[in-house]
Amino acid sequence: QAFQGVPKELEEAAQIDGCSPLGIWWNVMLPSVRPALVTLAIFVFIGAWSDFLWPLLIVNQPEMYTLPLGVSKLTGTSDADWRVIAAGSVLSIAPILAFFVVMQKYIVPSEAASGVKG
């Protein structure tokens, strides 16, 4: 849907300027939909990082636990050390925050970057 939101005028202007179809896609279409693609990448990364059910079903060795699965296994014990659980929770959030900080510079309002006057 993001590609359908790119104004046809931009594509036509690139064709008039002599841009090839690959050049139109690379230089016009892709920069116009970059915010949507970056948002999708952030959501996919968060979903994959915090996946709980699949590792719970597949992994049966404690050495192979993912971080969310390991933290949940710590809470199930009767003598849970809540400081370790809190540290594990912070560690599980840190890569998501780092990924977002790196990718946030690509999230700009697409209307401001489109180049078409209203």
C-alpha cells in the first residue's frame, strides 16, 4: 500500500527526465516509501526478538533458551531472585531500543519528502 501512495507525478517526471524503470524504482519510489519500510522493519524485529511461543515449543535445553523464555522460566521458580529478573528484562529491551535509535532517522514524514505541491 505504501507504493500506491506515491504520487504518479513523481514517476512521470522521472520518466520524462530519462530515468530507467529500475532507476525510477531505486531513486523515486524507494525513498518515498522508506518510512513505511523502516516502520515495518522495526515491527518485524520486535516481533522476532520478543517471540515466546515458538521457542517454548521447540527448545528443550536450558542452554538454548531465548532471553524472553529464560526470563519467564526464572519467574516460575519458588525462590525467584527479582533483581536478576529485572536485569534480564532490561537486557531484553536494550536491543530493541538500540535498533529503534539506529532506524529512527529514516522515519520522516513522507509528505515533506515527496516533492509534490498540493
